Amino acid sequence: MIVFSFNDPGGRFNYELGSFSLAAWRAPLAVSQLPTALANSLLVAFCAALLAALLGTPLGFILGRRHFAGQGAVSVLTFIPLATPEVVLGAGFLALFVATATVPALHTLSGGLFFPLGLPSVIVAHTTLGISFVTINVRARVIVGGVVLEQAAQDLGASGFTVFRTIWLPIILPGIVSGALLVFSVSLDDFVLTNFTAGGTVLFPTWLYGLMRRELPPQIAVVGTAVFLLSLALTMLSVRLSRPPRAQ
């Protein structure tokens, strides 16, 4: 893909190597609807990462810090989105979003936000998948350390908020960031969930799938290279941040 981003195919399809060219890199967005599709995908990925971090952090903290009735069932539920094939998740979300338009109670509850399908429905689907990444990362860091420091701080008279701000937050913050980065990376190029829940909204993975039937300009290889390098960098950063804290 990187090699073909510097290619001038001399036709509509960038399948064969022609002459070396930097034209696609000089105008990477010079394809109809590409800027819109890419901007929508970046917006969905950012919103999904942010919402997954906000929702997954307290869940992961509670699962790692407290013991309560039904904890095992909640833990299993956090793994279900990761273990379920995306085609099944996508079909389930599609049925749910359609039901919000056909079932009066669901329509009232949702306010008609998720049907017709669009950016809100895609964000909800990607967030649901992404919560598991954040929850697992945060829970792992809570289990590894912090209890002894919390007890010491409480013995010295620290309030609950002070304990969380000075002890727990520095411990779980790398897990929050690494989980959010993974969600962003996965959401950016997710095709299956997007295809089921986007409707007529233009997003990069589904737009590219439709474009390939008519043409494949070198700009796609340029954007694909950028997305690949961005996803690789975010994944490497996520792995680095998700390492458990060293024992002092």
C-alpha cells in the first residue's frame, strides 16, 4: 500500500505499478467525498474513544476495587462485545435502532435519535464495543497496585477525594489513555459495525468499499498509509501505557 501511494497507474484503478509520482501525496484529499468520509470517521472515533473512557473507567475501577454480588456476571458482560462476532453485534444494533422507530416506548425513550441511522447510531455501536477495552485496562491496573498506598493515606487522614486524586488517578490514567487509544484505532477503520449502523451517512470504511467498484485512485493508498501509521503508533503507545506499574 505504501509503495502504491507513490504510483501513477495511468488509469482509474491503482492495481499495477506504473511510473513514480508524488501527485497523490501533494493532493491526498482530491477525491470526491473523501474529505467528508474521513472527517466523519475521525469524529466517530474521537467520540467513541471519549465516551468509552468516561463509561469504562468507573466500571473498571469498581470491578477491580470492590467485591459485590453479581460481580462475576458483570465481568462476563464486559467481555461479551469482544467475544461476539461483529456481524452479530451489527445485526443486533440494527434491529435495536430500527425498533426505536417502530416501538413507541423505545421511540419515546430514545427521542428518535438513532433512527434514521446516522452518526449517533454509529457512535453508540462503536462505544459499546470500546467500553470493554477501557474497562479491562483500568481493572488490570487497579488490581495490580494502590491498595497499600490507599490504606496508608487513609491512616494519615487523607479524604476519599484526595486518595483518588493523588494515588488512584495516576495509577489508572495510563490504562484509561491506552484503552481510549485502542478504541480510537479500532473505530477509525471498523467496517462491519459501521456498515450495519451508518445508514446513508458517509464514513471512510463504507465509502471506500463502494468506491472500489468504480475506481481506486492513488489517494486511497495515501490515506490508507496515514491511517495505518496512525493506528500503529496509537497501538504501540497503548501497549506501552498499559504495562503494569513497577513495584516500588
